[in-house]
Amino acid sequence: MVHYIFRRLLLIIPVLLGVSVIVFVLLLLFSPEQRATVFVTDIRQLHNIQAVIKQHGLDAPFYVQYFRWISQVFQGNLGWSKTAQRPVLEAFFYFLPTTAELALFSAPLIIFVGMHLGTISAVHKDKPIDHVSRVFSIVGWSLPTFWLGLVLLMIFYGYFSGLLPPEELGIKASLFVKSQEFIRFTRINTIDALLNGKLWIFVDALRHLLLPVVTLTVVNCAMVMRIMRSSMLEALGKGYVMTARAKGADEKTVRTKHARRNAMIPVVTVSGYIFALLMSGMVITETIFNRKGLGWWWANAATQLDIPAVLGAVLFNGVLFVLTNLIVDLLYAYFDPRIRLG
């Protein structure tokens, strides 16, 4: 297993290098004045953009510009974001906790509820519970995220007079969080509330989280459920499952130990992809529920042609999906030891 992990880690290097080259090629599509904003660390530098162009040799050959740019990236300088009014890296860490909080609450529900429903549906194939589950998956997968989010808001925020509001916190909780009495450990409201021993802030944060989490779970859970059902049905028909039954293994052991473990591989792929999508910023969900996370920031950056922020988004998403792919490969090896020999 150690050798397999080492091989996979070595493969990351050329992939990340390729990602950086692609991002830099996209950068070259812009003028020197626009590219210079990627090297800016202070808003005052924008008043003398020609000096920045000269300093970083933005009229130099491609390879010279690339190495200067990648050296800036390794130093944490991704430019100045005009939408966030701060350096891109600083803005990234400012908006990340909101997105991470939503992902941390949504991803386990999407994955485990989808797996559980898919398993039940496969075990009770062609029975009423299977038909209900399949209808749920079709409806859930067909629902547009923005439509479901707006409907939930109209019902639980409009009709029930603010029962489950949008945004991140209520006015009272928001003011307390910004005060000197509240210590920001992670900038994730629910976690910081617990660390500060403020249960009422934790409950308030959960109220604001419920609708976006439900929206994401309903829409994305359907895919996990359908894949789990198909994979589980295939596994239940395999010879090793029939052999286990012939040896007298009880049905629960056959399903969990023999069938479900082998059915997990395609589900792991989809689950990793879903988690990466959640962490890369949920543009529609964050916009509808007015949660100022990465998706909300990058959507605004794109509409305002904030080049450093958009390139930062591309670079982050590239690295995120490469690392997610690595984790998925390691989970493959855990569920199927034969993969380690490949």
C-alpha cells in the first residue's frame, strides 16, 4: 500500500505542472495591463500599472513570464481582487469557511443517504420501496437547484414568516460573532459557536444552514442513490455472493461485507466528484441563499472581469480536483486490494 501511495503522489507532480501551464496560457489571452493585475499586492500599485508591467517583464518570452508567474504563485501572490478589495489569497481564505461549512454539512448527507437508499432499493428490487426510491431519484435529479431553492425559501421563509431564513446568521448572532467576546478559531460559524460554548449561535447557524443543505442534498443525493443501486444489483448477482450464501452466511453479512463493499467503487468516484464540486463553490445555492462563499465571490468576479480572482478560482479548482482524484484512487485501493498491484 505504501508503494502504491508513493507512486500516486509522484504522478501528481506532472499533473499539477500541466494545470499551472493551462492556467498561464489562459492568462496570456489578456493584455499586459490586465495581466499585470495578477502581480499586484496593493491597490496603490494599480495607479502605476506600467511599472508593474516593466517590473515583471510582461513583454518577455513565454517561458520567462511563466517562471516569474509561478514563482509569485508559490509565494502566495495571486494578485489583487477588485471585487473583494483585497489580495486574492486573502480573499480566498476569507470566503472559504462559508463554502466549507455548507460542504461539511451537505456532503455526508448526500453520500450516506444516497448509499443507504440505493442499498435498500437494490435489496428490495421491484418492490414498493424500490419504486418509491427510484421515483425520488428521478425527481430529485430533474429538479433545477435554483427552482428548488426558491420554492423552499418561499415556503419556509415567506409563508412561515422567517422560520428558516437565508444568509449565514441572524442580526443578533451576527453582531455577537463580530464582537470582542467571540473568538474566531476557524471562521466556520457552527464550529466556532461550539468552541466558544455559545449554543444559541450554533442553533441560529443551523437554522440558516438547513434550507441550502436540504437543496443540495435532494439534488445531488439522487445521483449517488442511482449509482449505488445499479452497482449493488450487479454485486448481488456475482458468484462470490452466491458462494457466501451457499456457505450459510446470514443475509446481512452477505449484503454488507461481500456485496456492498465491492459495490462501493463507482460510488466512491461520484462521491469524490460531488465533494470537490461542493468545495469549489456552489454558485447558484450561495447566490439564492445569500451566503457569501467562494461560489458567490467567483460569480461576482466573473461578471466584473476580475481576472486575478477568476484565475485564482481556476487554479484552486484544478488543484482541488487533482487532490480529490488522488484520494479517490487511495480509496479504490482500500476497497479493492487488487488495484494496488496495478
